[in-house]
Amino acid sequence: MNLRKIKFDLRRFYILIVCIFSVFFSSCTKKPVKIPGDVLSKEEIVPILVDIHLAQAARSVNQASDSARYTIADYTAYILKSHHVSKEKYESSISFYTEHPELLELVYGEVITELSKKQGEAEKK
């Protein structure tokens, strides 16, 4: 009789464990985040961020001679204009990606890849 009770209790225990893990793992799966229409897609924002980071790097290298003439805001405005993106759309996009760090990580992974490619091309010259 005790052996039967132990087997029954073990079976209930295993079912309980399976249920707990099922609930745990199903709650851990994240639903894909949909990018709103007023936010730049990853493909649109990556080249802009690459250009902005290149401008920041160039400005820091040429800080003494260039600082009186152009600010980072000037460079950013020029970059946004050249990509046909409004400041508002850029700022709302940055805000959106900041609120979704998993997407921001993907975006900056591509930004770093592009900057590394450009660095490699510059070193070959």
C-alpha cells in the first residue's frame, strides 16, 4: 500500500513539475515587437547612426580647429537632412529603440559592423 501511494505521489509530483516548467517557459517567450509607422526601421536608422558616429569621431579628432564652427547638433541636422529624415522622426525613433533594448542591441550590432567595415576600408588606403 505504501509503495502504491509513493508511486501516485511521484506521478503527481512529476506532473506538477512539468506544469510549472511549461508555465515558466511559455511566459519567457517574448512576443515580437512591432515597429510603429512613425519610427524608422532598422534598415533606415543604421546608416543614420553610422554617419552620426563618424561625424562625432571626426569632430573629436579635429576638435581644436573645428569646434568654433560646427557643433554635433549641426552635423546631426545635416546628416538627417541628407537622409531625408525629420528631427522629430529621428528623435521618436531613438526613443522607441531605447525603450526596446533588444531591438537597440540589434541596431547597434549592425552599426558596429558597418563602422568596422569602414575602418577596414580606411586602413587599406
